[in-house]
Amino acid sequence: MTDTTDRPASGGDWVARFPIYYGWVILAAGTLGVTMTGPGQTYIVSMFIEPLIRDLGLSRSVVSTLYMIGTLGNAVLLQAAGVGRIIDRRGPRIVASLSAALLGGACIFMGFVSTAAMLAIGFVALRFFGQGSLSLASSTMINQWWVRRRGAIRGLQGSVTAAITSILPGLVLALIGAIGWRPAYAVLGCASIVVTAPIAFLLFRQRPEDHGLSPDGRSDDASRGSAPPDAEVHFSLGQAIRTPLFWVLACGTATMSMLGTGLIFHMESIVTDQGLAASIAAAVFVPLGLTQAILRLPVGIVVDLIPPRFVLAVGLVLQAVVLWMAPRLTTTTSALVYGGVFGTMQVAWGATGAVMWAKYFGRLHLGSITGAAISIAIVGTALGPLAMALARDLMGTYAVFFNLSAFLPLALAVGCLLVRPPIAPPQCAS
């Protein structure tokens, strides 16, 4: 079913008449959308964890549990609300603009939390409107407009996003120090409402075919009725989840989400437990982000040339290395090197996750398929911080948990190398 919300009136299609291929506008607007999900992402939330624990009088395990509840709530709501299906049928514009406005409201609400129950509600809202809905709408939209160069385009988007997010934790930490964590949340909320929501409503669009254009800005556009040079195979959600490839990729990304989110969520305590200053935790995000900014584009180009599952396997191996390094950060230099390796892992994970669902399963039901995969990954995201917090509370250290959990990504890396992708959708009902 084609999008009706984003389709312009006949004869008034300024998107089709835009002086350059509108996919470049989509790339810029989508990049902003992905970047502005920050308040709902762990790398920004982690900057507020220590003040929350201190001011609300809650233990680390309790806050981690509430964050798990918020993240699981995101996964449930993402499917229950049918966000992916809405994007497939109605386009990303309404989803993204509403999500950005409500994400801003969630940030403002966080500035008023005073109880564990309010914190749980705030975490659910931050995660659902930021990490869930706004992120899904923005990334799905970009993938709809680019096919042959999708890896490179998403790599470019990832590089810009990473360059910005490499400095955001430090800026947020400085903002918290200057005005307090409650007003800081209000500032983030206002930015989402005033900047992101209007841009999403004005510029986001669904598919190039809705405007007489073709993906990648090819001259053989849909209005001429000519077939694209590289035909796509389209799976429904029901067909996709019946393939072994879907589950290997979904479990691989869920594992990287689970362990990666836990490491970021507890970054400050991981660093300070080993005698380093708390400021080093924010400093780790600099090489982490710069590595992504430098490598996302070239790795994105590589993903266009080789199967994405192979790159995901590399990312899983790097995650095992990161887990081995985490309890051994005894110097500032080792912490910065750790950030660089962490960033390289994120590059492999992000470059493949950005394109592989569209690459293997097509664009027709991309919102639904990506939404299902993201929901699985979100469950992993929810479990990681709590598991690490419990391990530290029970054993007084993260080391045992990190050393044992490193075997999981290694096993899934082998699975990525061995699984065979389906050539065409299975002949079964969707």
C-alpha cells in the first residue's frame, strides 16, 4: 500500500521539481532526525544517571531496573502501536514530527521526576519517542530513497551523526554542571520541539516513486515506466521472520545492543571503579565518536560491495575485544584506546544495521520488518544495563560478567558467517 499522507496534490509536487535530487534533502533531514534522538539514547541518558541516583536516593540496580522497564516498554509499544506499519502505509512525516514533539515533552517531564514511578514513566517516553519511533521513521525514510548507494549514503549519515554525538555527552555534562540536571532536560526538550518537529513535518517524505522519481536519483524514473537496473526482492514481515537469516541478524544486533548499551550506561562507574576520574568517562566518547565519524563512510562503501552479514561478524568479534578491555582500564591512555575500539565496533554494527534489512528483504514492508528487528534489539538493550548492575552489586566488580559474556558475540559471529541468505521470498502466506 502506497503512502497517501506524504503524497502531494497533482501538479503541485515541489519535491519532483526540486533543483537537485530530493534524496539529498531526505539525507539531511533524516540525519537530523537520527541525531536528535539523543535524549532517548543511552549515551545521553548515561550523563544523567549519577545525578538521578544521588538526588532521588535510588540504588544503581533500581535505576537500571527502571531503565530496563522503560526500554522494554519501548519494544512493546513499538509493536503494539504498529509504528512500522504506519510508516509503511502513511509515511514517516507524521510519525517523525509527532515523535519529536512528544520526545521534547518527555524531556521536560524528566525535569520534574521525584519518584521511582515517575522515572519509569519518563524512561518509557524517552525510549519510545526517541530511540524507537523517531529513529525508525528517520532511518527507514533514508533507506527508501537510496538503494544502489545505500551503504555509502548511510555511512555518510553515520559519519555526520557520529561527529556530532562525539561531543554531545561532554556538552550535556557541562550543561548539567552549569544549570543542573533538571533544567538541562528542559533545554533538550525545547530543542526537540522547536527544531526537530517542524523540520520533520516540512521535509520528511515517504518514497521517491510517490513523486515520479526513482531511488538514487536515476534518470530511469518511475514516471517513464522503465524498470530499474537492479530489481529488488520484497519480503513481507511474515516471510522475513521465517528465514534463518532474519534471526541470526536479529540476535546479533540484539547482543550488540545489550552489551553495548550496558557498557555505555555504566561508563562512568566502569571508569571510576578502576581509579580514574569521572571526567574520563565523558572523554571516552570523544575517540568513540571520532572513530565513527572517520570510518562510517568507508565502511558504508564496503557494505555496498560485500554481504553486510560479514561486516556484522567483524563487529561482533570487536565487541568481544571491548568486553575484554573494559575491566582493564587503568590509565587514561587505555581508556581512550578503549573508546577507539568501541567506536570501531559501533561502526561495524551501525553500518550493517543501517542497510541490511532493506538489502536482504526489500523496501515494500521495510518499516514493519525493521520495526520488528528493532524491537528484538530493544529487548537486548533493556537487559544489558540491569545485568551489569546486578553483577557489580553482587560481586563488587564488572570483570567476571564481562569476561564470560564475551563468548556470546563470538558465537554469533560464527553464525553470521555460516548462514545463507534467501534468494527470494518463501512461498507462504504473509
